[in-house]
Amino acid sequence: MIENADRGPLDPHVRTVLGRQLADRRKLAGLTGSEVARRVRMSQSRISRIENGLAPVTVDELASVAVALGLSHAEFDRLLAPVVQGGDAWTRKRLSADDLAERQAEILHIEATTKHLRVFTPSAVAGLLQTSEYARALLATLHELHPGDGGDDVVLRSVSARLERQHVLADDERRFHFVMQEAALESRLCPPTQMLAQIQRIRDVLERRANVTLAVLLHGSQWPQAAANFTVYDDSHVLIDLPHSSMLLNSPDDVVLYRRLFDTLEEHATRDVGPILDRYVDMYYDLARPRRD
């Protein structure tokens, strides 16, 4: 076992990285959470919470889970070393339909321990600013892209978890900076009346929360290309979301790069978003107006 590994409870971000890696190893081994729980004499619910980074856990506890999965101590050390020694630790998770609600819970946990969030979205409104109708439309689209069972129930659970995440905005000790492309307002993910409600939701948050800022990258403005959603958590982690997978990075070099990218995008964006929102309100009112043949 690595000598300088802390024997106390791990940092929430670190345990999230390691928990996901062990979950991937369990699936590769063809084991269920219940089977692993019996081997290490833990409850199945605790194994699930460990895999999702939701339970306080020590290195020794993770090592016992790793051994139950068939990993040698040397193999576990190779998983552990980049995290406890500050190396280029990262984890990638390929999403399935059934992962959507679980993913929201994981993000909720990371956000709960973060003081400063910086979020960039190129084509959709950020999750923390979404209405339930907008979130349902977006998550239903993602659900259709991925194999899995659960149908509408998966989408509803995902929406509920996403809305629960929004309570963090009420904490005035935290800071939230959002940058999005104008295309996020233009994309008609739901009917015009629901898009109007989404724009009003953005207005309400900006008016009521002094700890929240929003900047918009206008059509035609020159700015660095950033095709994927990404979130910088404090100055310690970066979450990158792609249609088929997500990556959580904690390499200092990666964090510095994405922090610099976010700052550059924000510099090229405008915070005078009122007139922009007004323009799209007019557009969606026009689209919602009954047409005469």
C-alpha cells in the first residue's frame, strides 16, 4: 500500500474518482453490488454509496473492496497513486440510459462540497438554471441516445435529481459563474411556451441571487472553440460532459487549462444579457401565437 496515503476519510472528490474506478472494475468482473457487499461484510447500499462517492471512506476500506473484486494490492496502488500523490488522475464514465439519475446524484454530491463553480454550456441552458420542463425535454433526448431500460421513469428520476441540485444556489457563501453560447437560447428543446418559462427562470435567478452571474457568447463573436460542456469546481476538479460519456479530471495542469479557457470565454461574452433575453422572449411569443391559415 502507498505509504503516504492518508488513513482518514478521503476527500469527496478523490473518493468519487476512486469509487467510479472500482465500480467499473466490478462490472468488468461480472459481479453485483450485493456480491461484493457479502465479500467485504458491508451492506449493498454502502457499496453503492462508495461507488458513487457519496459515503465517507478510507483508503483501507477501498482496498478491501478492491481485493474483493480480484485486484492485487499492486493493482490497487496503481489506481490510488495518481490521486493521493497529485498526479494526472482522471476517470471516464460511459453513460447508459440507467445512469442518468445516478449521474445527477453524483454531481449533486460534488457541488455540495464546492465553493466556486464555473460552468460553460455551448448548446443548452446549464442544469442549475433549468426549469423542470426544459430539463425533462433535454434528458429525454439523452435517454433516447443511450441503451437501457426504465423508460419515462428514468427521465423523471433524473429531472427530480437535477432540480434538487438547484438548492445549492441559495447558499450565499458559494459563487456561480455561467457562460453559455447564444445557441442555448435559440435551440428549441421544448415548445415556445416552455422556452418562455425557461427564460423567465434565468431572469429570476439573476435578479434574486447576487452570487450568480451569467455571460452570453453572441453569434458572430470571436472566441475560443469549446465544443463540450465543462464545469470547473473550485480550482481542484473539472467535469467534462459529452453525449456518450463524462470525464472528471483533477490534474493541476488540466484544471489550470480549463480555468484559463473559462476565463477567456467569459472575457469574450457579454454580461448585459437583459436585451438578449428580451429578444428571445419576443421570438418565442411570436412562435407561440396562434396562426391563421
